[in-house]
Amino acid sequence: GVPAPRPAAAAAPEAMVAHAGFEEMSLLVVVPKGGGECREFELTADPKDTGEKIKKRIEQICGIPSDDLELFAKNTDAEGEKQKWLTEDATLQSNEIRDGAIITVGVHGMLGQAPPADDEEAEAPSDAVQTSIYAKGDASYYHAHRRKVDELPEEHRIATGGAPQKLAESDAPLPEPIAPAKAAQQGEAGGRPERRIVSYSWGDEKEAIKIYISAESEADAISAARDGKAGEVEVQWQPRYLKLRVHDEKIDWVLELERIYYDIIPEECKWRVSPGKRITLTLRKKENFTWLKLLKPDA
């Protein structure tokens, strides 16, 4: 006779768990490993997984401390998708990251190679992260952070400070104007009102970090700086700290950066004023690490 149909096999426990509120996603993870090479591997995840959880899993696989990782995700199932910065508390779902997305990993402190002799003109990348950018286009952290500035199209923009804000508000009249050079001599002891410079951008340029304050976002400070040759500008440099002070007639414009991520060499740092355009601060790195962040978070 015809054999009786075999009973359907019971679903494996893992399969039942997978379908009980767990929608599995497959992600392609790209991690720079030095020497101009990248490691790629697939990672399965739950849409409710946070950036912190993904970092921990990458740490287990690659042995890189999760605190040193930054994650950037890009969907691949539609044209024109933009890369998104995946913060530690955000979930894949909240960022609308879908199955098949590419997760590009930036690593703080990755030691770069020596730049080519003609690095001013070279188009070839010279470190692992730049190689990732060069090979994978916008699947890189530079594109996630970069801000286009019309005046400076040739410079890689990585982060911006934010909208201009006043450090203090007061109805009291401002003191009488004093010459910038005199203000420089008086320094903080002069008790002049300060206004904070908070809109800036910065870029990693191999052996140095450059910070730009532009007229587009900080017009008053750039105007006050003039050409910087008559004491209008002064900068205090320390290994992980800087304070820029621009002396205006009645106030000082101040950019103070504490907790700089890595050590700089104060005696090799410098500043330059491009009249009417920008102030450029050049921070000489103590070690040739790739910087993904300018400042350490508050303790």
C-alpha cells in the first residue's frame, strides 16, 4: 500500500525563538585592519539591537575595544541612500537600517602609514581608513561627518561645532573700546566680556589636525581678527587643550577646547588668519594616529 505520510518534523528550538519577535537581519561589516587593508564579515542582528550592542559584538570578533569604535550604516536596497552615524543608544530599527546594510567601522587611534613624498598632490590614500574611503566611496566615516563649505571645497570636513551662541547675556553696558593690542596685554585680567565661538569645523590631515572658524558662521569673530598682525589674536596651547582669543573693540571672542582626544605638541602648533575669510588652527599631532573625534566626552 501507499506509505503513510511522515509527520512534519518539529521546528528546532532556535527557529522558534527566531520567529518569536526576532526578525533576523544580515549586515556586512567593514573594519580597517591597518596597512591599507580592510576586513569584511557578515553579522546577523535584531532590528532592536543598539549601536552599543553591535559594537560589543564587533569587539568580540575583532578584538578592538568597543570604546574605540564608531559605526556608520548605509542601506544598499535603494538608490541614493545616505550613510548614517549609528550612536550607541540608537537601534537599527530607529535608524531605518534594513537587511543587507553595510556597517563601516571607524577605529580611533589607528596608526597611519607615512604619507607619500608628494602628499600635497597625491590622490592615492595613505592610511587604512583613507583606503577604505578610496575603495568604497561614501561607505566611510568621512562622508558621514563631512560638511561642505563653499569657501573650502578642497578640505575634508569632519565635524562642526554647532550654532553660534552667546556665553552670557547682560543688560549692563559694555566697557569702553580698547585697542586690540592693549586687550592682548590685559588678557583675562582685564575682565572683558567674552562671547563663545562654537561654530567650527575640523579635519585630520595626516600629521596635523586643522580647525577652521569661517566668516560664514562666525562673521563677527573673523571681522575682529582683521589680519591678526596687531595683537588681535592669541592662542594658548597645551598637550590636550587650546584657547583661542580674538580681541574685538568691546569683547573677546573665545574658542576653548578642553579634553582634546590625543596629545598635541604645543610648540609646533600654529594659527593663521585669512582676512575676511577664516581663522585656521593647526594642531601638530604627537603621534600619527587617525582621529575620528576631536574631543573626549565629559567625564
